Amino acid sequence: MEKEVAPIMAKYWEKAEFPFQIIPKLGALHVAGGTIKGYGCPGLSVTGTAVATAELARVDASCSTFILVHSSLAMLTIALCGSEEQKHKYLPSLAQLKTVACWALTEPNYGSDASALETKATKVDGGWILEGQKRWIGNSTFADVLVIFARNTSTNQINGFIVKKDSPGLTVTKMLNKIGLRIVQNGDIVMKKVFVPDGDRLPGVNSFQDTNKVLAVSRVMVAWQPIGISMGVYDMCHRYLKERRQFGAPLAAFQINQQKLVQMLGNIQAMFLVGWRLCKLYESGRMTVGHASLGKSWITVKARDTVALGRELLGGNGILADFLVAKAFCDLEPIYTYEGTYDINTLVTGREVTGIASFKPAGRSRL
């Protein structure tokens, strides 16, 4: 990552373009597929996959997100919910990044309330017809394989489908003007009578609850992205403070700068330990939805504080993408929001600890 990605990422971030030439090099790292065993996948532990996620994010958050969407969402859905035929057909190529996947759940009208999705799947002879829209779908503008969730018009339950790029009726448009993760190619997907053969319906997705098997792992991985981003910002600030001089001394010599640097380091240690604990809970089969939500929300909010301190330490240079701290500062904002916003993850945890769900708005006030 430091050799191949670090030298070029600011240029591609500024242009909001993806450096396709690095895909084979990312494939050679053999981390795509993460925890999946067999089918050419690495079969790493959850902890091993999490640390790899952090190390990718330490250099570039967008590359980390590219792998996370491809691996911990799309590939994992096929691995957990697909047939043996589907696993053998798709996973080996995806594991080598010879093909790229995306994962489409979010819609224009449904983000946090994803279970209310409106995309429809209607059974026809030999397959299914998909109609609807998806939004904010990373990798979608160039993905070879799209894992798409839709509501079965007969059962009213959520089903999953593998859709090939260039399928008739499928249109993907790049979203513009993002302030963070600009290298990630998020797309708006429109499906008009897209036919999916029976062989590409995921047999293990028969309700929205089936998506939670995937989200449980991916939320752990997303929690490790802010850890990696914060480590990268600390590294840059530590180096900058020792090299940059003001008032005849390196910036590292000033007490207030040392205090901020130490606060950043303390935050990172705490974030790392929460992420580590989350991995061990998952590996022992004891992790709950509340654990994952608390870990993701707390780590991202602590990372926000940490990266903001780093931006302060660089002064004016802290708002230039060339110095990378500003880029990391912006890249953290989408991560604070996706895979459940801070607020939604907090409420998920609150539901678990109180037994009371507070997702629905309160009734009309007498006032």
C-alpha cells in the first residue's frame, strides 16, 4: 500500500477517479474473501481480516472501502447465502480480483430503514424480473457482479440476486460531488425489467434477517477502518511535527502539540482494544448485534475526534489534500455514516440494553 497506493492516491482522490491499475496488485495481497474458506479464498480469522482492513485504511480509506464492499459484503453474501454451484462459479475469480463485485441494499428512499426497500422481484418462467432503484452503491459503476436485494412480490419477503453487468435494463450512473471517499465509485442503479435466471437467485436470502448474517461481519470490518485511518493520521502528524519548524524549534517541541499527539495515541489504543474485543467476541460466537453496533459507533466517533486533532496539528497544511491529513479527515465522514449511522447504531445498542426499540418516531405531541 505504501509503495503502490500512497504516491498516487491524492491525485486520484482530487479527480474522484479510481486507479484501476492497482486492482491486480490488491488482488496479489490475497485478502479478498477475508474469512471465507475454500473457493480460492484466504480463510483468514475475523481478527486477521480486521487488521488487514485497518492496514489498507491506514494508507487509503477508499481502497479499504473498495475491498470491504467487494469482499465483506458481496463475496460474503455469496459464501453464506449462495448455492455450491454459485460459490464455485463466482468466488474464485472474485478472490483474485479478476472480477469485481458490489452489494446493493440501500435505495434513494430507504437508507437507515433498509428493510422497507421497494425494489421488486417478480417470478417468471426460468427466472425473475427486477424493477427498482439502488443508491450509494460502491464499486457499482464498474462491477462485473452486482449482489442486489429485492422484495419478492409473491411473499413480500426480501430475496437476493446475482446480477451481471451489462444486463439489459440495468443502468448505473456515477454519483458526483462527494466530499469523502472520492476514489470510491458510488453509483445510482436503475433496473427496468432486468431478467435474472433462477440459477442466480441466492437461495439463502429469504428475509431481511438473512442479510444480518453478512452485516454482522461487515460491521466489524467497518469498525476497523477508522482505526486504520487514525493510525495513518497519527503517523503523518508525528513525522510532520518533527520536521516542521516554527519559532526556531520543531513543532514537536511545543507542549500543546505534544498533548494533542498523546491524546491521539491514547484514542487509537482504546479504539484498537474495542475493535480487538469485538473480533474475539465474534470468533467465540458471543457477539451480539448490540456489540457490533456499539463498537462501530463508538470507534467512529472517537476516530472523528482523533483525526480532527491531526488536522489541527498541521495548521494551514491540514486543509490541503497533498498533506493527506485533510483527505483522511474527509474520508472518515462517510464511514461515520455508512453501515448504520452513529445515531442508528446507538439506538440498536440501546434496544439491546433496554429491551425497548426506539426507531419509530414518537406519537403526535399534544402541543
